[in-house]
Amino acid sequence: MTDFAMPFSGARWVDVLPRSAACPQLASRVLLHAGPPFRGAPPAPVINAAIQALLFENLAADAAEARDLLVHGGVELRPAQDHRIATPLAQVVSASMLLFAVEQDHEICYAPMIEGSAPALRFGSAAPASLQRLRDLGAWVTSRVAPWVRDHPVPIDGLISAATAGGDECHARTGVANEALVSSMGLGLSDAAARLRAIPAFVLPLLMAAACVALRTRRSEIEAIGGNGLEFGVRWRGDRAWRQAAADAPRGSRFAEAAAAPGARAGAGAGAGAGAGVTPLGAIGDSAVIDFCGLGGQALMAAPMLVNEWSAVLPGDALTRRERVIDPDTGIVDVARVALSDSAPLINLGIIDRDGAAGLIGRGIYTPPVDLFSRRRG
């Protein structure tokens, strides 16, 4: 039986704290985004999220002033993983946003708390409701969840074992992992349990932070991996620069409601399913670290419902590729195996609207270029 939890042995959720406490060296006008650095203007969903972050920090009075700061260099956008933070999809992390801290072998990495389902910052939403929900949940987590976690660190490997045994691959599907988290906290049928159960992706930042730290403690040759919507990139251990390549959109299933979204354009989308009229953004998100650590696209055999949902777009070796790209001693993708097999890891990602209007429009598979994982690349 595959031990999907192997890379996460000893990893524990130990704290909840604002970015300003986790990264005091970062100025308030530094905003952190997913994937490699931008080599030009960010895509619309990231701009929306950055505007929301500036409003969250009260660094701008309104969206127009926030946009002006972005356009004229009043703020700086940097890759989140360069600061041990993994951020989902289009979410931009500002100084006051809460981070979940995961520790493994005396190393700590982080991922931002998410406010719930759409509309949400991670989907590039410009809706004011997203900010209010983030504030409300943040206040509750700070008062109710954070003190408990500090006294009762939560092992991550147990959540993963329960999830993969119950039909989750711990990326596109996280409901079982979230239920395991609620159960581990002993919340029973309380109001607190109901609140966490209402956000099935609440556990996602824990999985992202755990994968981020595993890449460091398990000595992966790749220390950072993700997309910014325009380019997908990796950063090798010991390097400061990222290797980047143009990012295609993930291919998978679309949500029916996306077809009716403002700005939808017939025939513009790629992939299977309803809602294909909305143009998808290229691969985006630091959650690719989850797949690189043997979950997500490397754990599809644990999620038969997802395999069925994506049957039209999955490669023929989707259920066996893990054997060719994963190091059996660490459970993490091995770049030498990628080169030998000429097979890149499969990355499960949400699909969001390129124009920043429809938000989340589906979910699917992205396969990065194999040569990103070669030291010989340009």
C-alpha cells in the first residue's frame, strides 16, 4: 500500500500568526504572490487580489487608489515561496493576513488562511464580501483556534492518511482531510466544528505549508514550484532565481455556472465540461508543492471520483506515473526520474477566469514542461 503521508512524518500545525510576525523583515507594502516573479504586468485575478490586500491593510482608501499604487510602483510584488510561504491560486498575502505555521524537523513554513468558498481572494475576486469574510473568520480563528493549536499541535501525516484512505488526493479534494482535522481537534458537534466543516478547504493551507516545509527538510532538489498565471516555474535548492516557462491553462472539468458569468466568450475555453465559454487563466498557485510531495496529481489512484470526473483529459498513464517520478525513499518527485522517464509530475489546480470576473470556473490537471526540471535548461 502506498504511504502518501511519508514526506510529512513529524510535520505539525503549530501556530496561527499574521505575516508581519512570521516575516518581520517584509515591509507592509510588499505583497506576496504565487509562483515565479512576474516579468511584466500581473494577470487580472492577481491584480484584483492585490487591490483587495491593499484595502485589507488600509493602505488605500478605495479600489481606484489601490490600483494606482500598483500601477505606479507604490507596492512591490514578490514570490511568496521565496519567504517560506505558499499561497493558493491568485491570493496575494499582505502583512496582516493570518498564516498557518507548520513545523517539521525544526523548520517552519506557512500558508495563508482562506476565507471560504467563492467569492474569495484566492479566486481573484474583487467582491467586497471577500474581505469582510476574511476579517470575520480571522477574528474567530485568532480567538478560538490559534490558542488551541499552540497547546495541541496537530500532526499532518494523520490527516493525509485518513484523507487518502477516504477518497481525497489532498488537493482538488480536501473534504475528508478537513473532517479529519475537525475530528482531531475534538470539536464534536459544536458550533466551532460546524463552522470549520462549512469550509471544506480550511485544511488546504495546512497541506500547502506542510508540503512547503517538506521540500526543505527532505532535501528536495526543487525547493519551490508554482505558477503565477502567466508562467510556471521552479526554483532549485541553493538558487535565488526561478526557471520559468509559459503556463498553459489546466485542463479538466468546468462548473456550469461559469458559462453564465459576465464576460463569458463562447468557444474561448479549453478542457471538458460545462462553462467552457470563459477564458481560463494559465496555471497559477503555489499549491503545486502538494503534488510535488506525492499528493494531488501523484495520488489520483486514491481519488477515483476525481479520476472519473477528469477521464476525458487525463493522460493514459495518470494512475501509474507516480511510480516513474516519485523517489520511493522520500515520497517526493525526483528530478532525475522525471528526466529518465521524460514524464513531468501531474499538478492538480483550480481553473480561474483569465479576466478576473467569473472567479473559479473549474478544476483540472496541469503538466509542466519536462525541461524545467533539468539543470541544463537555458
